[in-house]
Amino acid sequence: MKTNILVVDDERDFAKMLSERLELKGLSTAVVFDGFKALSWLNENSCEIVLLDLGLPGMNGIDVLPRIKEAHPFVQVVILTAASDVNIAIAGMKLGATDYLIKPVTFDILLGAIHDAQARRIGQEESLRMIETSKMAAFGVLAEGVAHEITNPVNVMLAAAGWVEDLLGDNIVLPAEDRAEMFSALAKIRDQGMRCKDIVAKLLAFGGRIDPTPKSVQVNDFLVSMIKKKGEWAEQLRVDIQGEFAADLPMIFIPPSLFAVALENIIDNSLDAMEGKGGVLRVTTSLEDNFCNLAFSDTGRGIAKADLGRIFEPFFSTKEVGKGTGLGLSICYRMVKGMGGEIWVESKEGEGTTLSVRLPLPPAN
């Protein structure tokens, strides 16, 4: 259960009593008794509001406050202290506190401050969502323009490469070495042209320019089709793709176009991670409660622990420069979340990665 409020106060009896009264009002609480423990707790847990005493041992509230706001900008901090110096209040508000209450304070006034802080947090999150929505709308328009400007010349380039390849095969006599070099160059043109088209497709997907209409989908059929599509590439990489699918998997109601893009990006990432070494990609489906679970486990190079927290960020990539756009997993994250599901990654550097997806099943009739 999510914690609503963290009480930070060195007066243990007061802090525990306040926590109990807030719990009776339906608010989930946690209690710590000094500034260092507050910061440590927040690094491992989440909450909406911190009730912060200023006179804390070790690190006082004025020192704790900016550290909270820097690391957790949406957490609302209500200063609750016995100090009555107005300069301290001003300092606290400048550092990002939502409100300042002087002990002793009536419980009703404290509840009012908590409700105001909750409203402010919701407002901040809504503002951020509106900004992100505007950015994504602008990005989508830009992506469409880029797709049009890039796709046409890339298609011409690929067609011309195919035409030259046909000529070389039928009419032109060349030494074997020159012929091999020409075919190699044409293959590179074709591969890089297809890479350009793939990047454009990812930009369109990230910008939301894919049909979002939901339909009834059989996940196993989707996966079988996708694995077959990637079969030739997997063979070239010496990767064995193994499927283990739940036989009783029901239909789920999701946008098939978005789902296909998400699955392709996930499998592409797994295959990329095994380039140069080969390995196994194990794809499984299962049922749990009211969810369809998918797991993609590879034996690739894994992800460094320091990078795990950033892998769903747009344009963040652990691949070499020129080998990744950093859009694949961010696209998957947006799409899976948009379908009402969950997505997460577990990895150990040098040993492999497992990406898991949970999608909600339709309610039983």
C-alpha cells in the first residue's frame, strides 16, 4: 500500500500519536525520528507528503528540506515545528515547503494543510501531464514530417540498389572480386536503408502516430508470428528462440498495432544484446489472477546496475553510438502503460536480462 504521509519528528511519542490519528482518518503513514533516516526512507519508499520538524538531531529540517525537494520534487513538505521565528518560516517556504505550522496545532488545521498539500501535488502532476501531452503532440507532428521527408528518398535509394543488383546479376561482366565487392556494397546500402525506415517507424510510434483502436487479440498467436518474423536474423546471430506458451490463454482487448510495435522492440533489444556471442531467448506466457504475463529472457550482455533506472527514458541507450536510438524501451513503456499494464526489467551484467509485461484480462461476463 502506498504511504501517504511520512512523519519526521524527534519527539517520539508525539510522532507516534500523530501517525495513529492520521491512520484513523484513512491515511497511510510512516514515522522516522531524524533527518538522515528521513532521506534514507525516501530513497527506498514513496509518499505524497512529509510532515517535517525543523529541530531534528544530526541534520535539522532546514538542511533536510532542500534535499527532499531535489530528489523528490512532487513530494509536498509541511513544516511542523515549535519554532516561532518568522524568518525560519520564510526560509522554509523559499526552500519549497508547502506550508508552515507551529506546534501546538489543532488536528483540524493540520488536516486542512494536508488536504491543501494533496491538492497542490495533484495540480503539479496535472500540469506536468499537460506539458508532456503538448510535447508529445508536437513531437508527433514533427515525426510525421520527418517520416515523409526521409521515407521517400530512402525508398528510392532501396529501389535503385535493387535495380543495380539486378543489372549485375544479368548483364554486366565483372571480375569475381569486383562483383563480390559491388554486391557487398549494395547489401550495406540495403541494410542501412532498412535501418532508416526502422528509425522512422520508431519515431512515429513514440509520437503516437499508430492506430490506437483496441481489438480482441490472442497473445500467443502474436508472439508466434513475431518470432517467425525474427527467425532469419536470430539464426544469423546464432540465437535460439524458445517459446513456452500457456495453452489456456484467453483473448485480451488491446490495440494490436501498438502491441506489435512493443513486441518487436522488446525482441529486437534481446537479440541485439546477444550479437557477437549467440545465446538463447526464452519467450513465455502465463496466467496469474486477472493478468496475462509475458516474459522475455535472454542470455546476453545484461544491463549495468547503474543504468537499470534509466532504461525506459527516451533516447537513453546502452548500445554503442550509431547502433541504437534509445527509443525502443521507452516506446514499450508508454504502450504497455497505455494498455493498462505493467512492464519491468531484471538484469545482471554479463549474465542476461528478463523483461516482463503484465496485461489486464477483460472482465468475465
